[in-house]
Amino acid sequence: MSAPNCLRCLLRPSAGIPVSSLPRSTPFALVRAAPFTTTTANPRPKKEAQADGKPKNHTRAGKKLKLGKFKKEKVGDRGRPPLPGERKAYRKRITLSNDNAIPVPWLTDLGSADLANPANMARVMALPVELQDQLRASEAFKPTQCWGMFRKPAVLVRKETVDLANRMQNAVDKRQTLRLVVTGDKVTGKSMMVLQAMAHAYLNNWVVIHIPEAQELTTACTEYAPIPNTDPVQYMQPVYVLKLLQAIKRANENVLARTYTVNPHPELSQSVPPNTPLLALANAAKEPDAAWPVFQALWSELTTQGANRPPILLSVDGLAHIMKISDYRSPAFDLIHSHDLALVRLFADALGGAVQLPSGGAVIAATARNNAPRTPSMELALAQREAEQARAEAQANGLDPNAVEVPQKDPFFRGYDDRVEAVLRSVQVLRVRGVDKLEARALMEYWAASGMLRATVDEKTVTEKWTLAGSGVLGEMERAALLTMRI
Amino acid sequence: MPPRLNFWSACRALSLQTRVFAQGPQPGPAAVARGLADNTTSRLPPHDNSSALPPSMLPMNQQPTSSENEAALNQLRLIEYGLNPLDPAVEGHKYGLPELPLPTEKHTKHRYDAVIHQITRLLMRDGKLAKAQRDMAMILNYLRTSPPPRLDPSKPLLPGAPPAHHLPLDPVLYLGLAIDSVAPLVKMRGFKGLAGGGKSLEVPMPLRARQRRRTAFLWILDVVNRKPSKGSGRTMFPHRVAEEIVAVVEGRSSVWDRRLQVHKLGTANRANLMNANIKGKL
């Protein structure tokens, strides 16, 4: 294309400028530009008046009758409308790398013992590629987290992380089950704590079963059906369970291929003889109808005592959603309690301590703050467990334990739920708070080394962002330093 | 008539406090640094009694009253010797004093880049500035996570622009460069009825930098509002804007044609600047 005007200035060919100096391809004579003149009073070039192709002879400029002038302006062709689910997929897509970011030279990959090592506290460490695939398969990454900004996904090893990984390791060493609820304020990194627990489990060859969003189970957005021969009636969610099975299969492929069945499973349509890899058992579910029996068979195999079984991590994000009455209805049109949904019940039993895992393991649930229904029983139970922990700690330190008050039930409130209380009677509570300045500094150095934070990371900057973020709340630090207009 | 200026009138204008007032709060280090500004007794240069002042107007003999005073007097003595005992960057400040003059981003109202500041307000709808700021942050975030633009040599950016692969890591520059590059230089101003036959006389007028940016961004917003959106949720609008910004830098955007059109019109009509009818109206 050749523009009659220069793009950067108002220069136009005229007699004063030599043709050779003009950046154009059309010959000078062909350009239909008039030489500079002061005589014309007609501002419009003739071509424009005739642009619409109609002869102008008999139409007069001026008032014209225009029908339908209040009609809405027609919007141009918007093309193909998006298919169902396409917009959501675009919204929920997860990018784990940014090729523009500078690779950080001192970033090391996580090893199997790194998350439990106190020497790694306040260090940023990268997730190895196979771990990324496992975490992605089990949907541990969330679209609101800032994974897409850096060259490769990396996590900050916090004090709480080391604490949690050590607790998990101790539980497995004693063949016990760690039952723990991660709680804390908004954007303090609760989901990230679950992700780090999962990373620790994957790196140590555990089997991980992760429910990424508990609300998908109870907001009546997936199909459900009563399970025959159960009293009281339980409900399975075949479509969700099939999806979960596939995620388990993809994420735990190596471990499941090395673990073999010990019991026959006559209830399955496909014959699964003993000594079959669990991966093949998980593969038996091809359609939603078969999903729940297969999942049950897989779970019973994983929890068989006496066989050589890997440790198990059960994790869920958004605990409040499965600690309330669900939105599903029974045939009598009564609301179904979440714990009557079979998958949720399995998880709740494990969290309550009713299930004995053969090689030990952990059941970790994280609460959510933004998307969480009110669950007074859960809130009360967590506050009570926290107060009891504080008491025990005070006693261990030689302080007066009675100084810590354990909150009690409001006797005039009816909204408590006994089943929820029973589940949360003996869990541990891990409260996630803001990071300290050392950790904040490590994180900000990583941001700066990636080229995402364009500032010198010194004590002043770190203190500034740490304070802006309400004493080092991680999400707020990201908002203050990364997701801002001041880059 | 002004009062006469002599020594006695000056003495009458002085109000001297000969007694020490009730003890105020302990002077802090800052007060000491200010050189005894909270000392409640006035001080006069010492003078001999031969000036024949009445005894009530003679100042009391000043003695250092406290250790702070002593320290301050020592500092004054150091000053007298030409040494600087007070380094305000060290004294009493945890992080030192800021360097003056303050850089513009330290000012509340000018904390953002000028282009960003202006364009955020152009993005704003219904007075929701915070939402516009979040949108702007998302636009910048999109720019720095998208691959470097492939520049089109037929749509040159501003001279002096950095190479394309530098742009994503400096999204503010990226955005400013896109907007400044498509910004028009002139606008057409119509003088009613001066062209004869009831037609208006179109005269090209130069635009200031802010006006140019505004025009350019409004053109971009026009294109954005006509585009269908791919996603849903809060990133929908900012991502469309950011895609258009990338299109501008890559030379794919229709905003370039619009700019060209305005410039053509401007050059065609520049003769009208000499029209006798508008003399004195510009």
C-alpha cells in the first residue's frame, strides 16, 4: 500500500521536494494531489462527493424526510456465536509459562524431600515438568493465580509449608492419617498450601485424590442418582466421578501401575481378576454408568489392609460447600444433606477419622473465603479446634491454658449441624497468615529476577509492599506489586 | 505616616518573658535538632548594661537546663567550628529522608504514568474509577504475557521505539507507544457557512499531545466495542482492548486507516488556513 501522505508527518509531494527523497512506490505524476493553492474555497475533493455512486444532480443538500430515524443502529456481523462452554473454557484456561519473562538462573526444581526441609524455608523453588503435568491433571492450578506471568511455575516454600510437609511425613512414618483443615483470611494462600501438599505427595509417590472445587459436588450442577440398596439412601454423581477417575488415572499413572489388586470385583461388569494393576481397574470405567462402582472398587483396593499400598492424600478445596445441606432434592423433594452424597461421604468419613488408611496418608481440606456459604457449625468447630490447639501450646510453654477461651455454641441458635460437628471433632487446624519479611523478600527477588517487578528489591521496597499487603498477605502483595498499573 | 524607626521603638516592640514558663514536654531529638525551638525563653544577643535598659527588660542569665540543651549547645558549637553535627538523613529517620524534589510518582495524584493516567479515565464508565484501574492493570498484564509483536514496516511506530522484543517487559511503554503512534496530528475544525453556499469551511488545527492521545484511544475504543468478545467474566473487556493495542503495534488495526484519512483531509484543506474569512478567528 502506498499512502499519499507520509505516516509520521503531514508531508505530501510537491514541487519543492525531490521525488527521490520520498518513500513511495507510485510515480509522482499519478498522485492526484493538487499543488498548494490559496484560491479554492471548496474543501472537499470531488471524488468524495460522488463516493456513494449516486448522481448528485437532482438531490439537494438540506432537509430530507428520513423514515425510521429512531431505529437502532445495526451492529455489524458478529460472526459465529461461541459454542456452549467455549467462553467458560476461555475464562478458565490456565497458562503456566510466559515466554517474555526472564528465566531465573538460581531457580532449582523441587526434589522429594525439599518441601519438608527447614533449610528451604523462604526460598522459591520451581515445579518439575512431570509434577506440573500431575498437578494440571488434578486441576490444582487455578486461573486466578499468577502462574502465567513467569517462565516456569514456582512456589515459595513458607514456614507453614515446611510444617505441613513435616506433619504429612510424620503421619506416614507412623502409618497414621493426618486430618487437617487449612484455613485463613482471603488470598493468604490456602489453595496454594493444598497445592504444595499435593506436590509433596506426588514427589513422594503417594496416591492423590483431589477435588478441586467442592461446590461442583453440592450446587446441583452435576447429575446424581440414588445408589440402590442403601439405607439411608445415598446418591452417586456418575458424571463427576467419571471425570474424577480420569483425573486420578492421569495424575497417578506411575503409582497405580505399580500397585496391584488383591480382591476380586464381581460387581463390576468388566472382570478384574486379582493381581491386576490398579491403573487397569481405573480404566474399566468408560461411561458414567460404570463410574461409581469402579471408583468404589478402586477405593476399597487402595484402603485394603495388609497389602502393599502407597500412602494416600485426599484433598478438597472449598470445604464449606460440603459441610452444608446440598442443593439436590430427594424423590420426596426434600433437600439432601451433602454427607448423603456418596463421594462427599467418603471424604467426610476420612476427614472424621472413620477410615484407616493402610500406609497412612493425609486428608487435607482448605476453606475458601470468597466463595463460601455460611456454615455456622464448621466455623464454630474450626474456632474450637484452634482454641484447643492454642491451649495445648500454652500448656506446653508453661503458660496458663485457661487464658485461652474456647468458643461455645450459641444456645439460642438453631442452625447448627450435628453431622458436620462429628466430622470436625478431632481435626487439626492450620491457619495460614501473611508471610514474614524474609519470605516476602525471597518472593519479590524472584519477581524482580523474572522481570515482572521493575524495582530494586531492598528493605524499603519489601517493607512497603509487605505493609501495603496487610502484613504480608500474599495475594495482596501480588496485587500491590504485579497486578498494578504502576509497573 | 509610618512610625519612626529607632532603637527605642524596636525595644518597645519586643515582648520579653523574663521568667521560665511551666515546664513543657521533654524536647524530643527533632526539637533538639531544630535548635531549641521549643525553648520558651526568648534569647537576645548579650549586651552590656551600658545600653541603659531598665532592669525589668534585661534578659535573665541563661544556663543550660537539661542534658538535651547541653547536647544542642554542643552541636551549636560544632556548627560554629564549621562542622555539621546534624545529618537529617541519618538523624531520627528509619529509612532516611526522601530526595528532593520528589519524583512525580511519589505524588498521590501523579503516581501513574501520564498516558496510563489519561487512558484509565477514558476507560472509565459510570464514574467507576477503581474498575477502570483494574481493567488497565489487566490490559498491561495481557501485554506483558503476549508474545512480542511482529512489527509492520509499512506502519512505522514512533521513531526511537525500542525493538519489538523489549516491549512486553515494559507494558507501559508498549501501550504508550501504540497510542502515540496512531495518534493524529491534526483535527478538522469547521467554520460554519464560510465556504459559501452554507457549507462550512474545514480548517486543519494542530492537536496537543493529550488531545492526540485522547482521539487515538477513542478510535481504539470504537473498534473494541464493535469486536465480539471471546471469553466471559471480568477479563473480557480488558483483553479485547489489549488485543487491539497489539493489533495497532503490528499494523493490523483499522485505526491506522482512520488516521490516514484525517491526515489526508488535513493536507487537502490546509489551503483554507489562508482564507480571508477566518483571519483572526484561529
